[in-house]
Amino acid sequence: MHITAFAELLPIPLVYWKYMYENICYKNPFIKEAIIRFDFPSEIPNIEKGLPPKVTQAALKIFPIFEPQKMQTHEVQLQLGGNDAKTKITEITNSIFHGLEREKTLSISPNALYVQIRQYRTFELLLKEVMQPLSALCESFPEIRASRVGIRYVNVLNIGEENPLDWSKYVNPKLLAITDFNNKENLSRAFQIIEYNFEEDSLKFQAGIANPDYPAKIKQRQFVLDLDASSVGAYDFQEMIAKVKVGHERIQDIFESSITDATRAAMKVVKDDAGH
């Protein structure tokens, strides 16, 4: 589905939606986890043995629990014209950091850096927590470029005490057709995928009732809005951050068009000139 088609869900044109909601956040969002990830096209040199002290110090300021994970990679080498195969075993260290209550995680490996937040507060705080270790990493290795930048929000709505299949009060009705198709009483999962292409940027939107009790029939009241924005290219530090912000804005536009005022009331809207 093209973005203009999805815009028909909105009571107003999509171009204005961004400006209506860019300064809105929620006191009690339904975000189960938020993730920002940067993938590198080639391994960061010598990082498999451990991080530079500058990067470790920047990470520990925000993620004070350090749990390095040693892993082995197996590379099979075949010789042309021969039947012999050699296996090369390399030990690498993935640097894993956690918050004091393990409510957030930072992972730095030779090929990627990502932050996972399980107690989300604001986008500004999420961005700050990823920028500091990423900045230290890019300063230590100026040649670093990200081949992919991604930001993802997994929202799990669990509002109300009504029928677990009736979400018309809280979710845009145009996203609910699959729950009313046939044999509703026997549904065990009702999920849909909508994808958007913005040249080097894309957005994958998964919505519906995932059902934690699957394959049993749906009994728990949960509705998932899973939004994953990504960009593919060759990005330096400033461009990485810019792409995260673009992805966040696109996710916000789609999320706001997917919910109702009843959902906003349940999350408790906070709005001011600074955005929070």
C-alpha cells in the first residue's frame, strides 16, 4: 500500500498530521520496547578483542552493568582443485551493557551497534542514550559508516475490559477488517503487514492481534502496533542521527493515524513548546 492510500485513514491530509503531533508525547505509552540499530558494512578493526576505553566509559555512564560476551565464529576455507577444507575459528567479544534494572541494553559488536529500551519515556531520551556511545565509537574509528539505520517501536495496547476482538474504540476501524472477516469465534491470530517505500528509506507496519496464547483461540486483550523504519545507504555520524529522526517522524505519523482519542486519553497526552 502506498503512503497516500494509507492517508485516507486520516480525517485530515497527512501533510498536516506531522505538524499537529510533532510536539506530543505520552505519559504512559504502550511501548513494550523501542530499538535503534546501526549496521556496519564491514567489521570495525580490532574491536573483536574489546572496545577502546573511551567507548567503554561513554557506555558505562548510561548503561552501568557491563557483561561482555565471548563468541566463536567458524569460517570454512575450501581450496580450489582440492578436497581438503580448513576451518578457522575466531573468538570475538560482543560488548553488552545494561541499565541498573536491566530495563535497557546497549550492544556493540564488530558489525553493529544497537540500543533496546524496555521502559520507554521519550524519544529525546532514547536518542541521547544511543548518541553518546555511538559518538565515542565514531570518534575512535572515524572511517565508520552505517550501511543501515533502523528505529522500531513495538506498541502493545491492553486497554479496556471488552471483547478481545473489539478494538473499534481504540484503533482506526480500517485496520480492523481482518478481525471481522469470518468465523470470529475461532480466531487464533489476526495480523497484517503494510510496507512503504521512500527510496532509500522504508517503513514496515505490522498491526493486529498477535495472541500470546497462539495457537489457542484469542482470549487475552492485546492489540499490537509494530512500526519499524529503516534507511539503507552509507551514513556518517550526523547522517545516522538524521535518519533516526526521519524514521521516528514517519513512525509517529503512522501511529497517530492508527489510534483514536480514547487511546490518547489512556496514554495521557503531554504537550508543550519543547515537545514534553
